[in-house]
Amino acid sequence: MTDSHPSLTESAPGENAPAGPLLRLVRRQEVAFALVGGFNTLLGMVLTIVWLTVLDSVVSKDVAAALSVALAYAVSMVVAFVLHRTLVFRVRGHLLRDFVAFVGVNAVGMVLNMVLLQLAVSLLHAPAKPAAVVVMGLVAVASFFGHRHISFRRPADSRPADADR
């Protein structure tokens, strides 16, 4: 293939795993990344509502709101890691390193979202809601490359993925 991005039949540099069911269906790693991200966003919303419901009678509403978001985030972060690792980037081994890097890339993304939105609103005087959508889109693209080249990177000369199991 002449395309520089992994697709159905190619792996990212250093990956030797065959394409999984999601990549066989959508053929593009970028699309698979967006689908998993969209699913995980919906999961986070559902989990937040579930936790709000569960915690409603246990703690005060103020505590329930913050705690619900934190619990939903923690669960959805693990789910996103597993789905991206198995369905999008198809890597094995280095589980702890990959997870720490995954959380790090997501933390940088959150800070980038905050900083870029603040700059767009205060410096460029952009309306907050449209600016938030644009900034989140840009950060999502940056996150894809962060996860590809940091969270789930494998050296080009690494052993086959099955060897590190």
C-alpha cells in the first residue's frame, strides 16, 4: 500500500498483530480510534448518570456530582485503554508501561483542552461553545498521534507481538 497510515492489512511500525474485527470492518485505524472514542464518551455519560443515581441517597448532591464524574472517568479510562489496545492499535506486552503512557497522553489532552479553550475565548474572543468543539476536535487528533507514538508504540525491530505474551 502507498498510504502512510496503517489500515486493514498493515500494522503501525513495530506491530505484527493481524487486524482485529474492528479494523477489518472500518479499514482505517483513525476511524477505529474515533469509533472507540465515541463509544467511550457515551459510556462515560451513562456511567456518570448511573453513579449519580447510585450515590444520590448515599452522599450530598455536591459530593455525588464530583464523585460520579471521577468514578465514571476511572472506569471509562480503563475501558478505553482496553478497547484502544485491542481493537485499534493491536499491541501486546508492556501492559503497565502502555497504561501509564495512555493515562499520561489523556492527561496532556485534558490540559491542552483547558489551555487552548481558555486562549480561544480570552485571546481570540471566540464564543466558548463553538471554540470548545473545535479545540476538542484538535485535541482528539493530537491524542490519536499521542497514543500511536507514545502509549502503544513499539520499536520497528521488536519481536513479534505474540512473543511478549
